[in-house]
Amino acid sequence: MPDKLIDTNILVYAYDCSEGEKHAVSRDFVKQIWKEGGGVVCLQNRVIA
């Protein structure tokens, strides 16, 4: 199974129970990834010195 890219917003919605349906969908998605494996979070921030 190919890896699944998890946007950081999905993690926020999975945590924030005040988000209603977004919370439920995100929570279920994260649970599925946790069981099956293959989740990847992309780091998009960079520090400019």
C-alpha cells in the first residue's frame, strides 16, 4: 500500500472536538492510518536566517 500524505490540518481537526463533522472524519482517518501504517507528514516550513 502506498504511503498516505497527512496534511497537518487533518491532525488539528482530529484533535479539536469542537469541529463537528471535520473532527469525526479526521479522527477516523487518523485511526485508519494508525492501524494500517503508511502515514507521512510533510514538513513545509523552513527557517530563513
